Amino acid sequence: MIEADQLVMLNSDKTVLEGILGVAGVAELLDSGDEIGLDRITMETGAEFELHTHPGAHILYILSSRGFIHVDGVDYAMTAGDSVFVPANYPHGVKTDPTATEPLQFLAFGVPHMPIDSSDRMTVVH
């Protein structure tokens, strides 16, 4: 069930990312003209972000459950309290741990920030 403040997230081809919802957080324009922002993302067990890139750097901070970030052909485990830095335009993917009993929740902090429901937020790598 989608809560009132949750938004569906879109792939770069404008299709809905199944099992992934986001809550828009704070976003502000810096003096440099870049937007900085933070959002909360919830991934149901079995959901995943395919290998993709972002136009800016971002940090993920895991709030609950377990998952993996895929970088350079390797899945790195993430659990509550972990943080991960992803450089701008660096291919990576995120998926839940299939044995987890609760959704993976994390904060995504990025510069430049893109709206949570924007299809321009990420570009899938084929």
C-alpha cells in the first residue's frame, strides 16, 4: 500500500520501478547553481535498481534491513547503519537481500539532486 507521502519511482524509459517507492525530502539550490537534496527510498524484498548512473555524486545511508550495491561486477553487502559513496556517472545497481523479512530503506543524498519521481533521476546502463 502506498502511503500519502510516497511516490512511485521511474526508470529512465519512464516505466515504474516495481516494489520501489520514494519520499521526497529536503532540496535546496546552492550558490553554485547546483541543487542538493535528500530522499528516503523503500525497496520491497525482491526489488532492485538495475545497473544505472546518475548525473551527480550521491551517498546512500541504510536505515533498515539488508541489501547489496553492485559495483564493477561485485555485490557488496549493506545493512542498517552502513553508508556508501557513489561517484557521479559511475555504473552501479542496488538490490534487496532475498532473505530479508522487511523492506530495505535508505536515505539517498545527492548533488545535483533530482526529484524522486523524475525519469531523469537515473539512466539505465545496458
